[in-house]
Amino acid sequence: MQEVLIEGTSKKSGAHFMGRNSQNTVAVFPKENYKIGDFVMVRMDSCTSATLIGEAVGYSKNN
């Protein structure tokens, strides 16, 4: 799991958020009841050459 700061909506899908982890890697995951600026914990399920793809599992302790 990775802590991700939500930065906005994904470029490819309006149903997904986009954010970055502590290594500045882009991560995308389905939108839930979070908002831009939240820190969330994301379980990574797959990836591409530059993007991590996962699912949010809850707020991080930094929220």
C-alpha cells in the first residue's frame, strides 16, 4: 500500500482520481468519497511504465 495525495481527476477517466505517492509516481484509482487534497492509502493492483493503478482503502494518518 502507498500513501497518495489526490491532485485531481485522471486525464483518461472522469471516474478516477489521480495523485502522487512519496516517490512522485503518478497513481490512479476509482473516485469514492474523497476530495482533492486528501491523503489516502491506495492498494496497488497493477501498473504501466509510468503509472500505478490501484484502489483506495481509506484515509492516511496524515489527513
